[in-house]
Amino acid sequence: MLNWLEKQSVPGEHLFVGPADLRRSSWCDTFIYHLMPKLQAGTYFLEMNPLSANRLNSRLAADVGSSDWLLLDRAIDSCREQNRSLEFQSDTPNQVVRENFRLVKQFGPYLIFHRKI
């Protein structure tokens, strides 16, 4: 998956890594940023913590919107920790994905989106 993304991307482009459903934030695959050194992290929120990244008026939607690539993990969406990560927050980041990105590849639970041209 990362080899494919490496070949498709251009050095300096921005990569956002997170859960497929951005209304919830329990965790994300932060290590991927380290494995893709030619790409810049596309968000201030390298970790997704409940009511941090997805709180009301957070910059998450803007960060998603300014990225070139999204690597979203559907496996995270099934996480059911008994804490506030179960709570759905704003759908705005998901709207940004739907309006500004297209799904270009899928690897197991991972969805790779690229900015629409």
C-alpha cells in the first residue's frame, strides 16, 4: 500500500491519516507519517483523540481539505472503547472528503483518496 502511494505522490504533497469516519476519533495510524518521509503531515492532529481533533470548531475539516492525499482506515471505525470516542461529532470533515476527494485505491481496510482536480 505504502509503495503504491510512494509511486503516485509527489515530494512535498500533504498526507492526512485518520479513521474513515471522521465524526469519531479514537486513534489513527500515526506511524504511517514516519514511513512516508517525502510527504508532509496534512494535519496538526497527528493523533486522533476524543473531543480534540473532532471537537466543535476544530481545524480538522480545514486540515483534511488542504491535504493532497487521505489514507483512511475503516478498521478504526469498528473500535468500541468505553469512552467518549464512541460519540459522533461534526460531519463537516466527512463532507470535505465527499466534496473534494475521490477514492483511488483500496487496500484491505485502508482507503486512499486523492484531491479532485
